[in-house]
Amino acid sequence: MTDLQRCFNDVIARIQQAEHACNRQGDVQLLAVSKTKPDSMIREAYSLGQKHFGENYLQEALDKIAQLSDLTDLCWHFIGPIQSNKTRDIASHFHWVHSVDRLKIARRLSEQRPEGLPPLNICLQVNISGEASKSGITLAELPDLAREIASLPALKLRGLMAIPAPETDPSKQRAPFHTLATAFRQLNQESDLQMDTLSMGMTGDLEAAIYEGATMVRIGTALFGARNYL
Ligand SMILES: *Cc1c(COP(=O)(O)O)cnc(C)c1O
């Protein structure tokens, strides 16, 4: 067994245990966050059955997408901060964007999504810990922005994403996820948005996120090891 295979098995076991502990079964999707990792590792992960990969840095991601274009059923998720001069490439090469936090960016992604491609799947990033330095909208901004984004023709609003402030104490990890999940349910109840995705949980807090209803966990370090510098 290779190191990568062992890491995937461990992460999948963590996900299954957490699902089991809260009576959920097999409904949490694993997004493998491959930023700074070479395309050879993505290829190996693909050979283990992994199809969904997350990237933060556009140029690095575009290079890998080109290198791996023979794997036609890979699904690419952009999860990093978005500058408005980068939206065309994101709209052309990705299947999902998790880090949308401005209407201007959403409009550009919709306008620039090439014809013939299915709608770009969108998660709105919410700044759940209220940190000034982090990107993401406030909960107060969420309902209006969600409705506006859902009305854009080439986008499909799938749900919400958050990166809470780092917290190593497991007993304190659940609160921000609970806040996001509550906002998600409330918005779905009050609207006909029918969002189906809660993108939350990373290597250090995936269990807490799953207990609170995460449908997609974004895992880098536990799968691929510590990050290489670009
Ligand atoms: C890097 C990154 C991850 C993965 O974090 P790990 O702690 O390495 O699992 C998840 N989400 C986002 C938005 C990231 O930038």
C-alpha cells in the first residue's frame, strides 16, 4: 500500500466514523484539496477513485487541469480568493466555485461561463467567525446575495462554504459550523433556493463539521501531507 493510499483510507474511515456517530450514512462527499501538490499525486488519487479536487491558486490549477485533461471525469473546484481579472479562466475551467463572496464576481462568472457548459456550481462563502482578515459575507448579507446569485443564468447556487477561525479544542469546533448550518436550513425554508451543499470541515475539524451537517469536507493535509511552497 502506498502512503497516499493509506492516507485516503484513513480520511475515508474518519468520515465514515463521523457519519456513523450522527446516524448519517455515505452522504458526505470528500473534496481532495491538492494545492501545491504535483499532478502525479492527483493522478494517483484518481487511480484510488477520487474524482473531486480543490485548488486555491489559479495559475497552478490551470497547469494541472491541462496536464490531467486525459482524465475526463475529474471535477475541479476553485476554493481560493477570487480576483475579478481571474473570473474568465475560473468560469472556463472549473465545475465548482466555493469562494464567491461578491455579486460582482458572481455576475462575471455567469457572463463568462462558456456556452455549452452546464451551469457553474456555486457556494457562497460566509465569514462565520467574523474575522476581519477572512473573506466571506456576513450572515446579514446572505439572504439577498443568495437570491441574486441564484437568478444568474449560468450559475447554480448549490450552498454555503465557511472556513472558521482555527480551533484545536474539539469541544469548541462545532459552534461556527452550527451557525452556518442553521443559516443554511433557514434560508432553504424561507426560499425556493433548494441548496444541497454545506462545504465545511478541513483536516483538523472534519468530524465537528460532519456532526453539524457538512455535506462536503475539504481535506488537504491529511491526504497529501503538509503543504509544499509554491
Ligand atoms: C487549504 C484549504 C483546505 C484544506 O485544508 P487542510 O487543513 O490542509 O485540510 C480547505 N479549504 C480551503 C478553502 C483551503 O484553502
